[in-house]
Amino acid sequence: MKQKNVDNVLTWPVNAQDRFEYPLQYIIHVLVSFAQALDADILQKAVRLSLDAEPILGCRFVEDEKQPYWQRFDDLDEMQWLVCIRTDHKDEAIGRFLKSPFFHAGQQINVCLVQAEGGDSLCVEISHACSDAGGLKEYLELLAGIYSELQKNPDFSSQPYTHRRRDQKHYFDAMGITDPLALFDPQAQPLPPAWGFPHHGTERKEMHMALRRFKGGALDRIMSFAKEHHVTMTAVLLTAMFRSMFAMLKPPLGEKMGITVSFDLRHAFAEHTDQAISNLVVGINPRISRLEEESFPETLKRASEALEELKQNRAETVDAIGLEAWGTTDYSVFLEQLQAIVQMAAETGKTNPLLSNVGVIRPLEFGQSRATDAYMLTPVVIPPAFMLGVTTFNRTMTLQCSFGEPGHKKEEVEAFMDLMEKELRSV
């Protein structure tokens, strides 16, 4: 991540995924619960120091018709980054924070500490323009580490990671690709979506959240089922999602439907430690058809085979290259193209639902305070887009969907989540 100094203001380049995500204005949240209280003063200092460790978090996205860029705020110490709320109504306080705008226009991150009897809750929201869910997991660990160091040494300071990369180069290197643009095929267009989650326009006036949780033995059964069938947890979740969508929409028999599965490029270069918090997730699109009277294992076989075929054909590489090529167009042209895609989805009502299995959030210790629960919240996407997020922490798997009414109706989202729960508890 090469920084520049323009008129005494630090700037960094915007990568291909950043410029794709910024216009959508999506926000990712994570909620973390503690049995013990956190020190609000230490946390406030830790949040501020995290902006030095990961400089992009202390930047605004500057739109330029040719190529946008990240620009460092020059008044970081005067800006609010943390709000501390003492309350007897924890859930209400968290809900208000989740629905509130960022403290300052252009911010990439906000943190809320809710202190209540029975334990504290930490909520972090981050702009998808600078980070995906994988990056947010990394931020949690960074923040926990800084907090722990400050608890031991109040004079602790963070070293900026300005040398770290924020682009897809490590992935392309791992794949042996020296010139991704040379491999871009403009004729290789993905198949158009054949269905979409029920929606009622694109407005998102009122935010809601739907949640289903699988704890202890329930999670163990699902994991054992995946192991017995030699498939990943993502394949099991994908199967449940296909079956739930089939039950809701009843698409024509034999006609293949797609679900976009998020793919974290970080898995290809896990040994690298110089990758900064960034967007590094692409999508692959397994497609299967609805069949009558099919068991879960039978659907699983077809869904997992479709997923594995895409992985073997490096479908994620094709998507990463496409994003890289798209990132070379003038930003003004890119915005027109993106708007056309969003408009087409709104007119047809068709866009593949998205499954994002973020995976495991590792144990978190903020000094002497150990996290007892944690899960992520998906962005409130623009209908007809629909997104289901899955995170696992401390032997609890959480299925979660954030959505906005009236574009998505609460009763329809809850009905889908009921179907997902039924499918997963049946294995």
C-alpha cells in the first residue's frame, strides 16, 4: 500500500474492490459480548490507535471521475470514533446504534460500547468500501491486541502498517498469474440470474434483522453430517439455502437456479502477513435445478458437486480478474455501468441470492475480559439483492440477515429463515 503526500495530505490508492463497494454504501457490523466490563477509556484510546495501525481506517473515500483515492482525515483526534452507552436496556441501545449513521461523514469505522448489568457488548461497524467481513475479523483481533497492550502499558503506541498491500496481488501470485489483465476475457459473461428473493421495490426505510442460532449439540450434528458426507460446511449451508429457496419460490422443474457464494481470496495466501485490512472476497455461482421429492443428502450431492466444479475451474480467479479489469475503467464510466446493473435487477426482480459463510471468529481477549459471544451482521443490501451471512464463535453458529422494509417484508424473510432452520435441523 504505497502512500503519497499531496499538499501535505496523505493519500492511498483505491483498489478494484473498494471502488466497486463504495457506491453501494454497505455497512458490516459485528457484535461481541463480554461477561466482564471493558474499560471505556482504554477502549477509546485503542480505537484511535487502530487508525494508526491500519491507516486506511482513518481515511475518506475521495471520488474522482478518473480514479478515486483514499485521503487521510487531518483532524482524527477531534473526531468521534467511539460512543459509550450505560443502560438497563441493552438490546434497544444496540438497535439504535445499528440504525444510526456514522458519527462523521466519510468515516470508515465506528465503535459502540454498551455497558449494562450482566456484561458489556461491543459493536463495531465498518464500511464495505474499505473492508469485507474477513477484514472485520482481522480488525477485531487488532483492536483486542491494542487494548490488551494498553492495559499493560498506557504509553503503548501502534506502528503503522503502511507497507501492507490492499490489492489482489498476493492472490494472483499464489495462482502463478503475473499479468491478470492479459487473461481477461470480455466475452466471458456470467449467466443472467433466473430468480430473485421476493421483494417489493428497492426502498429500505426501516432496518430489521433476522437471526437463527445453532448451539452445542445442534452445531455438532451439522458438522458431523458434513464430515460423514465429505463436504464442507459451506456446501451444507448452500444446500439448505437452495432447498429453502425452492420451497419459497417453486421455480420450474429442471431449470437451473443460482446462488452466489462468497469466496475469500485470503485462503490462497494465508502465509502472508503483510496484507492490510481490505476487500478480498469474490463470488462464485453454483447452479442446480429443483427436483421433486428429493432428500437433503441428494440435494447436497448435486450442490456440492456444482460448487466443487467451480472451484476446480478457478471460478474465483475469473471473478478476481474481472474486478481487476473493471478497476481500470474511468470511475465515471464504472459508476454508469454499476448503476445499469442495479437498475436491471430492480426492473427484472432477478438477482442471485448471496450466501456468505464468514467462518470462525477466533477467541477474543480484551485484556482480562474474554468474549463470550460474537457474530456478524450482513449489510442491508438493495432489493432484490438478498444476503444470508453465517458466522461461528464458541461452538455457536449464527445465521443472520439484515434487511430493509418495505423492499423486503419481515414476514417473508422470517419465513425463509424458518425454512433454513428446519432444513439444517433435519440433517
